[in-house]
Amino acid sequence: MPRQERQLGVEDTPLLRFAGDLRRLRRQAGQPSYRELGRRARYSAAALSEAVAGRRLPSLAVTVAFVAACEGDVEAWRERWRELAASDATPNGQASSPYVGLAAYQVQDADRFFGREALTETLARLVDERPFVGVFGASGAGKSSLLRAGLAAESKRTVVVLTPGSDPVTEVATVVAGLVDEPLAHVRERLAADPHALRGLLSEACDDLLLIVDQFEEVFTLCADDDRLWLVRALTAAASPRGRVVLGVRADFYGHCSRHPELVAALYRAQLMVGPMSPDELRRAVTEPAARAGASVESALLARLMSDVTGQPSALPLVSHVLAETWRRRRGMVLTLAGYQDVGGVEHALARTAEHTFQQLTGGERDAARLMFLRLVTPGDGTEDTKRRLRRDELGASHGPLERFAAARLVSVDDHGAELAHEALLRAWPRLTAWIAEDRDLLRAHRLVTEAATAWQAHDRDPDLLWRGERLTAIDRLLDRLNPVERDFLDAGLTAQRLRETRRRRRRRRLRVLIAALSVLVVLLTGAVGLAVTAKSEADHRRNEAISLRAADTARALLLTKPRDAAALALAAYRISPTAETRAALILAHAAAGAATLGEGYQDTPLRVAVTPRTVRSGKYSGYQLWRRDGTAWRPAGVLPGGAFLYSSSADGRRLLTWHAPTRFHLWDVSDPDHPREIAVPDDLSIVNDLTRDGGLLVATGADRTTVVWRVADGSVRRLPARDVEGAALVPDGSGIVLTRRDGGQYAVELWSLDGARIATLMRTLDVVYPYAGPAGTVAVVGTKSGKLTVLRFTDPRSPRTMVRAEGMGSPTWVVFDPQGRTAAALDDDSIRMWDLSSGAVVLSLHFDGLPLTRPRLLSATGELLVLNSGNGALWQVDPDLSRVIHDTCAGRVELDWNRYLPDTPRVPLCG
């Protein structure tokens, strides 16, 4: 369905009347689609659509092409365009200048975007070859202009451009709702529930779409962790031959991208680095826009400008700004060296403009401007500072300094808020640089207050979201810079704290009365000595418990750096007070102390074959190294080629599945690890969900929400008749398949045969659930919204039994079973839980906040759980048997600096 055109509203300005008349001309021509107009006019559909948006005057060339494509009077429109341009009726008077200043070149600026033709062609070719592409470059290298005025303007696809902002789910939902013509709230709800829904929605919208996500670094500076993970998964899953995704990322955030395996896999051989322009490219970028406007650039100015900036990767916004200012001081239709020098040249032009605007403000306005600019900045944490989008409600209805700096084109303003025209201002204006340096710590604190106050306001001022204690008192330092919502947030927090203090004082008074009464009673009672002994025992117990909990917390902090110290300290904590918390800390520390590594680090929990990354002498990744067992050790075996990400493996370790792109998988037979053999995967398999224990069957779901089963031995592919499928899991022995799918207003968990017959409905729920099938007729389903986990036994499918119910599961959650189906384990983002399925009893429950543990596998012989520390590729063996853990720990050398970790605490024997 074509995208709906935004309404212009009241055509009360010459620019809006111009855009409205162009739209009416298109209707008179039969309302051809913008893609058809683009074919006739030889301009992109995006450029023609922007020409009638009413935001700014399109170029004369685009206007003439649009009118000609609609069979209008070209000469009449040409004259009308000239009259409008001469009247300076466009916003900020930008139409008369061939340079855009600090702002990035947009789609409609394609006719004055020069110097990047070769890079645009390279990028377009890369996008044709790869469904997911990353464009990296320093701030100011011209990434946004390349993506918008280059790639988007030249593309024949339907183009959508967005930035993540602080709420990427809403940002994506907003553009998708326009594409599919559905209510925003409905689209947002679908996307928030499942990031993979983006792929289906985009496929509904059109057959050939290009989604450009500019300033992708905002997911690391403005977004919450859950929103960042959602966007990464949504975009990598959405990329396909019908819907291509391009990211624009600041180069200093390259390392941040590498922390997400999905991005690492999707961006392999799909990256473009934007560097500084060559001298010839820079010459074209300077002279061609002026020539198109009927002007010229003085040779002395061109030589000076190229001398000033050639080879500088971040100079382009400064060049564009100084040329825009020089244009204002041109002599006739010639840009001169004298004009360039008058504005301060590349080095000082931006600072002069900003400082001149600032000096025109009054004393009170200058203070307001300082606070405004500090709100427009997110201080870097190991990276450069970045600009931040400022919502209108953060400043109030009227803000003089904002309007002044917007008129100077240093700040971009729209209906929703404002942001710096370019991050170059952060480096080029000494006053702003000094403000940020002086207030860096306060800036970070203020960002936290702003985010907390915004969440409080969005949730109808929920009192549970108010700050308290030290965090609340720390806001006192920010009183002079709080906006009304933030001040209300502070006042409400202080009021709530005063009420709590009042209640505490009342409780203390009642307690004093009670203590007095008890004192009288104690005096009257016999056996006072016995009572004292009991009280002392209770006090000692509480003291030991507090000491052990502190020691357990310290042990957790040492897991990655000093695992043996962590194990000794956790054992001491358990000996001091054997609580559930100290037991969990001891088990986790034992696993960390016994962690094993291999080669460049395990990529999966190993069975008969181990897999590690393979690097060449240059240090570059070049595929995977396979290892085979040699007694109790491993020896190198064959190699898998590079360009793919290890996706899954069969439970018997004989088949490996690698992922090259969201819809490109490779299956490898590693029965002989020395000679791995690739098995061609059918094109029908889009997103693989699961494979059987021996890897003989694979199941996949497609964008159309149907399920395909591939039988590897004979190559047959069967599409099941089930519709609206959310998840699929194969019964390990290949006897059936468990599907979860939307069924009316509910979600059904169903057992199907491989020949496409539904056997039974195992359960129904209102939550979106995903299945994990296990042996002996077991299946676990996890709710994505509720966090509820249910384990069913369907030996009799008509009467399935619930074996385990659990709540509070995080995202993502892995569920695994031992080969006999006697034990189940669940691993989420911060906890491990294990259950005995015969009784439903909890065998193990421990938290590991902040540890990147993944890829669990249960061992049948010992009941231990193997997990992978994805941070360093180390293999941890989590043993739920506490007596065995203590025995193993004490079998080695246990040394503990008691005075350092447990000062003023009587020593207790650790072993023996």
C-alpha cells in the first residue's frame, strides 16, 4: 500500500501555496505514483515527494522536472519559482544560497550535492549486493549527506529515513504506520511485542524498500538497554532482498556495534568507510553548487579553502557553513577571498557566528542560552560528546535564545523539538566547549534527572517512579537548571520523602513506648538471663548474615578478574552464614574459577566438536576453527570459511548451522571434524527456528508467518498449513513439531505432525510465547511480555500436565533439557534456574548481574550446566550439587586475605 501523503494544513504562506499547487497539478495529471513520476522526470521518488512537502522551496531543476512529468506549463512554473525565490519567502532564506550551512544535505538537495558521486555509486552497489549495510565515518565526514542527498536521492526504491532518538520503537512505528496506513498505536504495539514484526510490516508496505537509519550512534547515547536491543534485533531481522537496511554510524561507536553478535554477522563484508574528500572531490563540492546558481568561486578563495581543509575528515560542515556565510558577502555573483576572510575562514567562521548571536542576547537570555545548549548535549563516555534532541516541552512555549540561534542556522527546530545543526559546533565554538568541560559531571547527572522526570510524567506521575534518598538530595545541585516538569519531579519526591519521614518518626515513637513496656515486663519476668542469651544469639545471627552477604557481593565482583579469590571468599561467606545468597555465590564462583578456554575462545558449548574463531596473522577474523577430542584434550581439526556467524548446532554435535545474513544459512556436517562438509540449504528456509537432535530436520518460519520443515536426508521441503506462526520447535527425536501461533485474540501452543496435521492444542495464553521442545514429551513456553515460563509434559497430548511454573524471566531466555528429560534449565539476562521435572522442585536459582552468560547445555551424567561467557569465550560449568562444589573447591589450594575482605570478623575454618 502506498504511503499516505502528509497534509499541508492551511496554505497561509507563499511556500505552502506553491507546494499545494504542485500537489493539485499532480492530481490533475491523474495522481500518478511518485515512483512513476520519478521514472518520467528522472529524479528519485523521494526527491519529488519532498518537493511538495512544503518544508522548503525545491530547487528549480526538481520543480521543472515535476511539472514536466505532470504535463504542466513549464515556463509559467519556472517564472513562479524565480519570483518565490527572489521574495525570500522560504524558511531562513536558504533557497537563495547553493550551500546548506551546518545542516546535512537532504534528498531535495541532491541537485547541489557534489564531490561524493563515486562514493555514492560504491554505496549503491554495496546496497544492491547486501541487504544490511553500515556506513561509518567521523563526525563531520558527510555520512548523513551521503545517505540522504546521495543514496536516498539516487535510489529507485521506496526510501524511508529515520533516526533512533530516545524511543526507537516509536520512531520506527511512526514511519511504518505511514507506510502501511494503520494507526500508530496499533503498529507500535505490534513492534514492541516482537522486533521481528518489523520485517513482516515492511514486506506488507512495498516490494522494494530501503530503510536508512541515520545517526545510529543514538542507540548508545540516548536509548535504554532494552530499546537498543530491540532496534538491533528488529533491523537485522528486517533486512532482506525486498527490504534493505542501511545504518549511518559515527566511527567512534564502531566498537559499540561489535558488542552485538547480530550486528557483527550482518555487517560482515557490508561496511563502507567515509573518509575526507580528495582535492578534486572538494573542488567539485565547492564550485559546482555555485555554478548551478549562476555564480563562481574566485580562484584565490578556492586555493585558500582547499589548503585549509584538504585531508581533514571532519571539515565538511565547517566548509559548508563558511561558504554559506561567504555567499552572503559575495561580490555580485562571485564568492571572494575577501568575503571568506571577513567571516573568519573555516577555522573561525562557525565560532564567530555563534559568538555574535550570543552577544546579541541580554543577560538573562544568555543564562537561558547556556542552559539550553547544555540540554542539547550528551556528554561522551569513552567517546566524543554527541548532540541530543531537545523536546519542546523541556524549554517551554516561548524561548528567545532558541529562536535566535535557529535564525542563525546553528540550531535546527521543528514542531517536535530542537537539536544542534551539527556536532561540529561542539568543537568549533570555544564558549560551548568550556561550558561542557565545566559541567561535565553535572551534565550526566542532569541527563538522568531529565530521563527520570520524563518517565514519571509519561506514566501519569506514578509515585513509584519518584527518586528517594541520596539520589533525591543530589538534585539540589541542579536547581538552577531544572525545567517545570523536572522541578515538579523534585518537589513530589521531597514531599513523598517528608511523608515517609513523618511515618518513620511515628513508628519510632510507638516503638519507644513498646520498648518501655517490654523493659518493665523484662524486669518483672524471671529468667532474664536466658532472655539475654537468646537475644545475643539472635544478634550474632543477624550480624553474621550481614557480613556474609557483603562478602558474597564482593565475591561476585571478583568473578571475572580474580575468580580463585572469589571462590575462597564465597566459601567463607557460606561458612559464616549458609544462606541462599551465599550458596548461589559459591556455586557461581566455583564455575568461574574452573572456567576453561580454547584457542580464541569457545563460540558454543562444546560436545564432540568445539568451535572457536579463526584469525590470520593480520588479526582479522577468517572463519571458524573446528576442534576434535583427543582423550581429555582438544586438537585442531578442519576449518569453516569466514563471512558467517555460528547460529546453532545439533544436540549430538554432528551438524552446525551458520548464519550469513537474516535469510542466508549454511548447514555443515562435522561428523568428521577434519573434513567438514557443507549441505546446501533450500531457499525456502528464511529464519531457522530449530533442528532435531541429529540435525536431520530443520524448521523455519517466514515473513508470511508460515512454517517450513526441511528433511535433510532427501532434501524434501514441506510447508505446514498453520498460519500466523510466532515460534516453532522440533521434538528432538523428529516425531513432531510444537508451534505457537496467533489464534484470534489468544496465542495457542499446538503439537503438529510432520505431515501437516494438528495433533492437539497443549495450552492457550494471552501472551506471545515461544516454545523450546525437549525429550520425553516435554516443552517449555516463555511469555515475552509476562516473563512467565511453563513446562508441560505431553506424553498424552490430549491431556498435557504442567510440570513447572515460574515468573520473572528476562529477555532473552534460553531453555534447555537434559537428554532424558528429567531436568530443565532456564538462562535469561541475569539468572540461572534449574528444576527437577519429576517433582517441579527448584534445583538451583542464582543471579549473575552483568555477566554475559549464554548458550546453556545440560549434561546428563552429572546434572551440571555448561554456559558460555561470551565476553571472553570461556566455558563455565555450573554445578547445582553444593557438597560437590565445596569438595572441589577444598581439593585445591584455598587462600584468602581474611583481613582485607573480612576485617573485624572472627576467622572460621573453610575446609575440613
